[in-house]
Amino acid sequence: MAEVCLTLHRVFTKGLISFEAPTDPELRDALVNVLLACHNKTNDFVQVTFKRPYKKRTTGKNSQNHHLNAHIMQICNETGNDYETVKYCVKMRAVENLNYPFETIGGYTVPKAERNCDTVECAKLIEASHILAAELNIILREEGE
């Protein structure tokens, strides 16, 4: 893995910029792998980008996640396609049109998993579902309509 994007907690250490390592074993392993690669290939130089983190996407009733999944199901019902296929198409529309994050593996575009999305990224997926529905001449119903 060439890169990993994490939200870390800054801790105060006199004279140093320090962050707590992630507690999730999968994220910790990903960070260790990147740091090992940097140690071996760039003499421990690491590229760091600082930005304010956004909250994770909302879940549950009346959430972003519910909104997105309802639109995906409506598109499925109208087209006869299965859920995973439509979800992938929505993600690809978001990659192509809305700067949704992705990685390239062996020449294939792999959109970011929505379970790892923040509120801004999930909003892009919702907008992409609107774009896909419009391209397919499907009128989406919002919750409560």
C-alpha cells in the first residue's frame, strides 16, 4: 500500500508534532506498512497533509446512509439491476464527476468504500445517485414523499 488516510488525535510532546496511533488493528497495520515503506525507500521521509477532519457519514433513520441506500434501491427497482451493481455505478459517477476518492489497483479504479466515508464524501455519493437516476430517466422519491 502506497498511502493511507487516517484521522489521528494530536498529542502534545514538547518540541515535537506527535499523534496517537490508531487503535483499530487494520488501520494500525496500514500505517505501519506505509511507515516501513518510507523507512526503506525514502530514509524515513513521509509526506503529510494536514486538514480538518469531517465527521463520518450519518447512519440510521433519516441519515445520509439511509438516503443513499433508498436511492440505490429505487434505481434497482426501476432497472432490474442488483444492489451491488447500482452502488458501483453510483460510486463511479461520483469518481468521474464529483472528485470522489478512489485508488487504482492494476489499472482498475476502485472507489472508496462508503463505510469509510465522511459527510462530504457521502453527499457526493447521494448527488451521484441523482446524476445516475437522471441519466436513466428515473425520478427519485425523497423519504416521506
